[in-house]
Amino acid sequence: MTPAGRDAPAGTAGQARRLLARRGGWIETAPGGYALRVGRDRRTRILLAVDERVFRELAEEPGLKTRPGGGWVARPGATRTVTAPEAGRPGVIEGVRALAEGDGRITTRRANLGQSAIAWLARRTDANGRAWLAPAEIAAADRLARDAEAALRGPSLTMRWDALPRSGAGGGLSGRDGPGAAALAAARRVETALAACGPARGIVEAICIRASALQAAERDLGLGRRRGKALLKTGLAALAAQYRIG
């Protein structure tokens, strides 16, 4: 690689930082990458388009925080609480979020501080300009994600939804109440919902719960691009039917 080639990304990142430092500067996901604007809303023109690599650099320096209305703004002078997003996961910023537990305690948990994978997909359109995800599919994905988050608040729970202890004799939810029981109940709802997705279970879990981007989920599951997309749509439709949404 030539010296000019090495300098180009740094120059783009520097320009992006300067735009973010301006009053009203913000960045959001866009087809093929991210768009920087300076202004109150999306009616202002895009001043700079950047790729995932530059976005990760911005997450490192100056750091990003979520913006009301979508996207992110710079965090000047703040202690960095996020790390650069993993390649192939657009809109994902790993960080720490405070959660209110069922007994009133406030705890912290690692979370995506950026836009969810489903929110990003919900903004995609097909060749005819129609929304790629139906409202019922978006709502079902959101419900699954919320149940999963509630489940993971409980003690000793992991993403092994099918390996949960059974209710009844010997433990489980029988005759019990409190945060642990609520988490187990949520985890069982997650398992029931994922089971209803059939062959699409893996990609639905990857995107709705693990916040993987579609391309990353397809790669991890060994699916072709068209196959993964079709399977996700099938799974979300099954999820909506399971939840009786739409």
C-alpha cells in the first residue's frame, strides 16, 4: 500500500471528527456505510459518507453517544464508555447500560448503545421502495429482544434457552416469585418463540438477540446471501404468528 493509501482513512476520519465537533453535527447509518450531517434532521444534506472502518475510529475518538431521533453525536470531553463496533455489525456500539432490576436494584450490563440490528434492517427498502420488514415482523423481533434482555437479568442464565431448568418438582418457577423467577419465565418465552421459527431459529436468534448484522449472521451460519435474507423473513413471520401480532 502506498503512503497516500495509508493516509486516506486518517484524513477521512479527521474530516468526520471536525464535522461532528460542529454544532448540530451527527452521524447515522446509510446504505453502504454511514452519513454525516450538520443540522437538526435528515432534511439537511449529507456532508460526508464514511465506511465501517472510519465509524469505528469515531467510536474510539471522540467517542459517540446516541442522539434523540436516531444516530449518534460526539462525546467531547467525556470519559470513553464505548468501544469500537465489531466489523460487520453496522450500528453496533458495545458499552455498558444501567438496568432496573425487578427488586428495584440498579445494575449494569454490557449492551449495544447504538441502533439495533432490526432497527437498521427496518429502514431498508426493496427495489420498488417498499419497506423490507413488515410492521408485525418488526414488533415481533422487538418483543423477542425484550424477553431475552429480561431473561439475562436473572442469575446464572446464558443464551442456552433450550437448556433451562424445568418448572415443577426440583426447582424452576413452582411456588416462587421475584427477579429470578421472572427471568426464568422470560427465558422460557424466548425458547418457545425461537422453537416456533423452525429452520430460521439460528438467524432469528443471531439478529434479534445477539444484534448481529444480516451479513455477519449469514457468514457465521454458513448461509448464502439470498438464503439468509429469505430465511430471516420466514423466521420473523413465524415469530409474529407465535406472538399473535398482526
